[in-house]
Amino acid sequence: MSDKQNGTQDEAKGPSPEPIRFFGTTWVNHDDGYRIRRIGAATGALAAAVASCLVLRFAYEGLQLAETGSFVTLLVVVMFAVCSALAFRHSWDAYSKRPDPDRQASLRGLLTIGFIGSLLAYSFRALVEAPGEKLHREEYEAALRQHEKRTSRRAGNPKKRRRP
């Protein structure tokens, strides 16, 4: 196993940044087509959301053809709207702080139903930064500070230090 797989870092190199999906580690210095990747990610997520809305439109028309009644149709529309709004909010918050794994597991079904909200959150966030960049940058800078603190040389002879 290599040092990277063991989780240990080479003392000279320091911590390495965590890659972000579709962006790799280009978010650190905003290089290698970072801006184009952001535009592509935002456009792709928006296109996926639009395509998903078209699929939901077909499902809505299927409910109309089946003559299930206005109550069932209203219930389905409200369910997708509420789940999408909750998924948008959850996804948006997850870009600035790590979500609780237990809460994430309990919301899995709701987030699956509200996938359009997650796609829209990803698209809007990609217009500002790589989704999750702020969180990754804070963690990476904290790791760099910690590494610098651990590897800095001590000053003076500890034997000559005064004791209180």
C-alpha cells in the first residue's frame, strides 16, 4: 500500500486537497479549465433538471389519462414540490457544512423524490463556485495550518526553559 492509501502524509509535502466530483483538485488554484468546468456543471445540472421536469410532466399527463381524480393529482404535485424544496435546501446547506450521516440516511427517500431540487441547487451553486468548494477550502486550509504547526521547528533549547 502507498502512503496515500494508508492515510499518512509525507512530511515534506503536507496534506493534499480532497478532490471534488467533476473538478478534481482544480478548485485549489482555479486552474486547468476550472471556469469552463463550472459553467459545464451548471449547464448540465440545469439541463438534467429540465429533462426531469419533462418526465414528471409525462407522469402528470398519465395521471390525467387514468382519471385518478383531482385529489390524487394534487397530492402528487404537492409531494414533488415539497420534496424538491426540502431537497434544494438540504443540498444547498450541504455545500457549506458536512451533513449528519444519520439525518442523511433518514432523509434518503425524501431527497430521492425531490431530485429536481438537488439538481437546481447544484446548478445554482456551480454558478458561484465548485459545489462544496467553500467547505473543502476551509478543511484544506485548516489541515495546512495544522501541518505547519506540527512541522515547524521549536525555538531554543528546551533544557534552558524556566519552570514556573
